[in-house]
Amino acid sequence: MILEVRALTKVFGGLKAVEEVSFRVKQGVVLSIIGPNGAGKTTLFNCLTGMLTPTKGKVLFEEKDITRSKAHEITAMGIARSFQNIRVFGSMSVLENAMIGQHCRSGKGLLAAVMGTRGFVKEEDDIKARALEYLEFTGIAGYAGTLAENLPYGDQKRLEIARALASEPKLLLLDEPAAGMNPQESLALMELIRKIREWGKTVVIIEHDMKVVMGISDRIVVLDHGVKIAEGTPDEIRNNPQVIEAYLGKEEVF
């Protein structure tokens, strides 16, 4: 298992945002985490990536306990994420945004950067080349010199994914990647996620768009009020009465 979550609990004051949640993720699969608004999905993601420290429970990445690791340490281990709200650097170019992801793998220090040593210049050239590869992979290499703020919305989402991939993660966490996308953009996103899986990456997604979830997921975990109420294949989740009830009886949501 590349990721294992054991009885994870996060309490804010007297509110249990996540309560005793457990699941495991195999290498090379797409696992989606779904649930109504306020189900605890983003809190769970924040606990997995070091932005929050769980109140109880454990997070294991490649069998190593990362429960209390810092966010930058978790990134260096091989976990990257995108955010529900776009966080591109608008005044920087698309290429520069992607290069930021690569810099976490940089071996040169601040002094080398200031001095402009030969080794630093070569490494910067390598970082640029790799960043361009990730832009090509996500289909936005043609925008490399464009300011990120001038990209269409869907392509800004792709840029966030490219930047996360540029950190060369083993596990990619995507928070609402289809939010705000039109149907055509959502279809393109599904194809991109399939490509990422075929590339050998493991992907965990929070998503509200059930067409996206059912179209790309190998397994699905369902949260409701911070508690895991179901886990299974898309077909198992689609036909689970407790899941249907959590979504206010709207079976057509699936």
C-alpha cells in the first residue's frame, strides 16, 4: 500500500471534523473521496499533507509514519497536491509556475544561486526542460510564456496539476479538480487523470462531479459528517442505500 490512513480523527474545539476514518490506497490506482458539503473531505486532505496535525490516528506513506511531518517534508517524500481554489502565481509565466514544482528537487543552495555557478545554471536549465515536459504532458506547453493569470480557467487548473507533477510525486492529491469546469473541460480532465494513472502515479481525488468520479475511479470512499459511511467500487457506491440517503435521496446524482 502506498497510503494507509488509520482511525484518523481531527477535532476543532468540540467539533469532530473527521472521526475515526480509515482506508488504504494501492499503488497505481485512482481513489476518490466524496461526500456532501461539510463532510470533512478537505480537512482530511489537510491532515494527509501536513497542513493540519490529526488529533488522533495515523497516516502511513509507503509504510512510514508521516502523521506529524511538516508539509515541506511530506512534499519531499513524494506527495503533492492541488487546491480547491486556484493558487497559481498569476504574475509569473506558466513555465515559471511549473518550474516552482521542480525546485523542491533542487540540489543547489542559495549561495550557488546568488553566485550563478556553472552547476546552478546547468541545474536551472534541467529544471526548465523538465517543467516544459510536464506542461506538454498536461496539454498547456503552448502557453509556456503566457502569464498564468491570463490562462482560461480550465487551463489554470491544468497548470496546478502540472506544477504538482513537476515535484515528481509518487502520490498526487487533487482537491476538486473539476470545480467550475464546463462539460468539455471535465472530459479533458478525466482523460488527463487517466494518463497520470497510466504513467504509474497514484491519485487521490476529492470531487463533487459524480460523472467525473464514476468515470475515473478504481475505488471510492464516502464521508458524511466526518465519518466514513462506505467504501467500494463505483458500482458498489452507486447502489449503496446509505450513500444515496447521504445525498438526500437524489439517486440521479450518480
